[in-house]
Amino acid sequence: MKRPLKKSPRQLEWRALEKREERFIAAARRQKEPVLNQKLERFVPEKLEAALNLAFYKAFELIFNRGTSVIEKTYRKQDMENTYKINAYAAELKETRKAMKAFSREAGKNKVKNLAAAGAGGIGLGVLGIGLPDIPLFTGMVLKSIYETAISYGFPYDTEEEQCYILKLISTALSRGDTAQSGGRSLDAMGRCIRDGDSLTGTTAGQEDPGGLSAGPVFPDISSLRCHLMQQASNALSSELLYMKFLQGIPIAGIIGGVYDAVYLKRIADYADIKYRRRFLEKREPHF
């Protein structure tokens, strides 16, 4: 009787990643609206969600157009890129589980720091009753966390294609039910398109729409697609954070709302680690 072929460290990492993503999707399917939201619903002004939506959109627009260099001053990009190269070289020399896990360990270290900073900042502003002005800071922290994850796995983040990927990642990370799974498939297709140099603005017969836009309009260029995905990400963030940002605008009581900055950042950061790790493994072994 033949023994089953021993799986390589890369194959073992792929299987572990699949299980992790399955758990994330299962949790998204079980996700229900918090009880606190239901209690706050009658107190929240009708125009607040529109104001939040616009605030997030403007924050994305500002950071993508002029603020990425400011975020880069908050971490040592060159050192992180060098660490990736060292980890990649070690994995090439000898592919072990330890070597393959080095990339996620590096991303995990940065995530812990960002969660602590987001929690402290949200609570501090909550004590003062500052809600809406926290949006640019929170958006910057979300993007900083994703940027650091991208670097840890050897990916850029400053092209329009990568910005589209990041925006789709944010909205998918915050989705619930079956949308989380379908959004994940579209995000994977988008990552493969970027890898292969294919356009994100059109579809090919028999392939899944990389932007998840098959039921919507066709975008003539990448800038139009980016604007659309900025709106999607802003909608997802404003919808999830509506009640917490309302609460954060009340002095002292806003501490509760501020705590949720770290809660939602963790959700996005965890999903970013899953998806960039998938891209990393697919780049090195496209035919899993």
C-alpha cells in the first residue's frame, strides 16, 4: 500500500490559510447587528450616515492623492522591505514551515501596534466627545495597517490598481452573510488580474468579474473604478460605524464608541493578512 505523498511546507501553509479564511467567512455569516445599535437607533440623526459616508470618502481621496507619504513617515518602510527580502531569501534557501511563517509573523507584530494605537486614540477622543473628526485618523490607521501588511508580503500599495484592491478588501472585510464569500472570490480574481497585468476595468468571458461589478456599470478607466470602490468602502465603514461614531461624539460615554475603532481595525487587519498571504502563496505557486 502506497503512503500518501508528504505535503510541502507551502502546501501545508495553503491548507492552514484556507481553514482560516473559512472561519472568517463563517463568522461573517453569523454576524448580527449589535444590541447596542438597536438601542441607539432612535437617537441617531437621519443625516449622520450621509455625513459619515462623505467624511470617509474625503479621507480616502485625501490620503490616496496626497497623504500616503505622510502615513509612510509613521513606519520604517525601507527596513520593512529589507526584512521581506531577507525572509524571502531564507524561504528560497530552505522552504520550511518556520521560514514560510516569517512573513505573517512580521505582519502580526505591526498589527498589534496598530490595534493598541487605534484603541488608545479612539478612547481618548471618546472621552472628549469627538466623533466625526476621528474619521481621517481612523481611515489613516486602517490604510497604515494594510500598507504594512502589503510590505510584509512583498506587495506595493501605491498604484491605482493596488488602491482598488485595498478598497475592495475593506468593504469585503466588513460585509456579512454570503456577501463575504462572493466578495472574497472577486477580491482573489482582482489580485490575479494585478499579478498577470490584466485590466481591472473589464471582464473576460468565463472569468469572474475582478471588481465584483458584473451587475453594475462598466468603467472606462481605472480612476473611475477607484472612485466607485471608494464609495463602496465608505458605505461599508459608515454603515458599520454609524452608531459607534454617534456614541463617540458624547463626552465620557464616547469611550465605548472609541473602543470600537480597534474592534473594526482588527477585523480589517485580520482579513488583509489572509488575503495578502493568499496572494503571496499564489504568486510563488499559482497552481494550488
